Amino acid sequence: MSGHERTVLWVAVLASFVAFLDGSIVNVALPAIAGELGGGITTQQWVLDGYLLTLGSLIMVAGSLSDIFGRVRILRIGLILFGIASLLCAAAPTGAVLIAARLLQGAAAALLVPSSLALITSTFQEGPRARAIGNWTGWTGTAFVAGPLLGGLLVDTVSWRLVFAINVLPITLTMLLLARLHDPAGDGARRPIDIPGALLAAFGLAGTVFALIFQHERGWGDPMVYLPFIAGLACLAAFIRREARIPHPMMPLYLFRERNFGIGNLSTAAFYAGITLGTFIIPVFLQEAAGFTAFAAGMATIPLTLMSLALSAFFGTLSGKYGPRLFMSAGPVIGGIGFLLMLAAEDPLDYWRQILPGVVVFGLGLAVTVAPLTAAILGAIDPAQSGIGSAINNAVSRVAGLLAIAAVGLIAGPVLDYTAFHRVVLVAAWLMIGSGIVSALGISNARPAGAPPVPPEATAACHDRVVPDGPLPGLHHT
């Protein structure tokens, strides 16, 4: 790896780490935030959901901007905005100001992930790129180990405000490294920005995401839920119609004609729906049904991240050498088997015998799958469109996760007990196994005709697809 490539990798890792750390570190601070600023559960919910709302709504727009204006420029803007928003969060005098700052943070995070990973795509050649993707996946995954532990330490010893202010440190380091990089000179023919398409996509995703977040609390019969949902779907339908007709679309629909891109995103939807269900239900079940403390429940899932950190680069390298199909087929099935092992959970719970083996097998499946999955999807398209390709893949995984969380109450039932836990992990298992079957039937190791060998980014596993910890909405816990 050359010095330039090493700088690019660390910029990509640190820029994404900032967004992922913020997603995992804030959860442990929510009680302290509500205790000081007031607002109870509503404030806590919006501190989490405000970030996810703007992140999910703007990520495709940000991917398009990355392709048009350059990865380095968009990364720099995203980092500056994220730093400003973090300081606003740290200094927030009221809950309303904190929520507004979190909305800005989510918008800034949307600029970071597609640009940072597309930067890897446009820099690394095929063989080294696969390993770089694996390194990116593994190192950014450390945010999910460091976040809860560091957040708990800061809240207990100093103040919840440092949970936000600490973002300034990795942002400053990333900006110093980013100063060494420059976007390549353009060809002088910049594509026009599809402003109407961007607005339709943003409002469409915002409306549907808002409805999915709040339907479990208010129900689908509430106009505050179904009206945004209908409006969001209408905007998304108008967006698809527009993108199929205009000469310079923000989201080129022909990308989905590439076999690995279209099939890969279908596999992504099932894979990340399963991941979201699993990573959400395990810590909640351990606390609410098995009596674990919050710290102990958080420690119980750390093997997932440790295995990702240790093995992602290895499997990324193997995928670059042998092709993605085997890993995208076997990895989700291995992860699904991990969930099936958790069906052994019974009262009284023996974590070491009934949960840990499943967590370890699930973590192995995750490490096998993540880097090959995204590399295959984005390797099917032109590197000049890797920003929007990355954003589409992120959006698919995020929407899949939101749908999964929206369905948790329906799957688990009114009481979160051992039987409910069994139902949820069984559904998660079948979703992941289904992802493996889709990949086995549809993914090709062959390069698309005329496509350059460029697999881009790696949308993280337990990463940006971060699922907020907390009690399951709409359930009574035993």
C-alpha cells in the first residue's frame, strides 16, 4: 500500500468512524440528557430518531453530490458541519435545541459515509481494494465497541455533553489527513444537479421513515402517521418516475440492470433486516427478560464487533481473489445458524451456553459477508458513480432495518418473554438464510462486460446500520 493509499484508507475509516461512533455512544447518555433537559421519553426518542431521520432522508442526495462535486470536497463539508453540530449538541440549553442540532448531525453524517467509501473505490485497484474494504469494515466496527464503553465512562465521570464534544478530536485528525488529498481535475462538463429529484427523494424518505419510526407508538390509524407515509410514498413514486425520464438522473435506474448491483441490493435488504432484528432484540431481551444490567447486555454482543475487526480484511482479501458469490452465499447462512442456536435460550438463562455460541457464529457470518457483499454490488458499476451507488446500498439497508424494527412488535407479540425472543430470532434467521439463497442463485463472479474492475465501499454490518438500544416500542416487558 502506497503512502497515498494509506492516507485515503485512514481518511475513509476516520470519517465513517465519526458517524458510527455517534450512533453508538449517544444511547447510554439518554437518561442523563432527559434528566437535565427534561422532556422524558419524548426527548430521548427524538435525540435518536432526529439523527436517523435526516441521515436516512438525505443519504442518496449526498451520494449524488459526491459524484458531482468530488469525494474530498463533500467529505470536508460533511466533517465541518458534523463538528459544528456536535458542539451545538454539547452546548444545547434545551431539549429542542439539542434535537435541532441532532437533525443537522444526521444531515452531515449523510455526507460522510458515501463519500468516504467512494474515495476507496476511486483510489485502490481491484486486489488491494478488496482488502481495503475489509480493513474499512473492521476498523469502523470498533466504534460499536468503543461507543457504549466510552459513553458510559464520560456520562458517569464528567457529563453527557462530552459524549458530543469528543467528536471534535477524530474530526480534527481527519481534516488534517484530508488536507493531503485533492479531487482529480474534472473533464469540464459537470452534470446538472437534479434538484427536483433530490427534493422528491428527501421528502419521500423523510415521510416514510417518520411514519415507520412512530407507527408503533401512535398506530397506523393516526393521521400523524398515515399522512406522512402516504405523502412519502407518493414522493418516492414521483421520484422513480422522474428518474426514468430525465437525461441526467440523480439515481440512474439502469444501475439495477447490472446483475450484481440489482441482486446484491435485494440480498442486502434481507441481510440487514435480519441483522437489525438480531442486534436490536438480543440486548433488549437480556435486560428485560433475563435481568441483565445495561452494561452487561452491551458486553454480551461485543464478540460480534471483535470478530468483524479481526476477520473482515481476511474475507475481503479472499473475496477479491476468488469472487464474492461463495462468501455472499455462505456468510448469511452462517449468520442465520447463529440465530437458530439462540433458540436454546430458556428460563433461567445460561448466557455462556445458550446465547454466546449463537453470537459467535452470527459474528462469523457477518465477517464473511459484509466486505464481499458491498464490493460485489458496487463493483458492478462505473467508479464515477460509486458515490450514488454507495448511497443507494446504504439507503436499502437502512430502509430494511426500519421496516424490521417496525415489525418487531408484530413478531414478538404483546409480551417480551422467552417465547417472543424465539419468534424474533427465528424470523431474523430466515431473513439471513434467504439473503444467502438469493446470492447463491443470482450473484456472479464474472465481471460485467465493459465494466472496470472496481468494487467500492463496504457498508458496515453492525455499523451505520446502527439500531438504537432501548425498550421495544409497544411491548410490555416481563
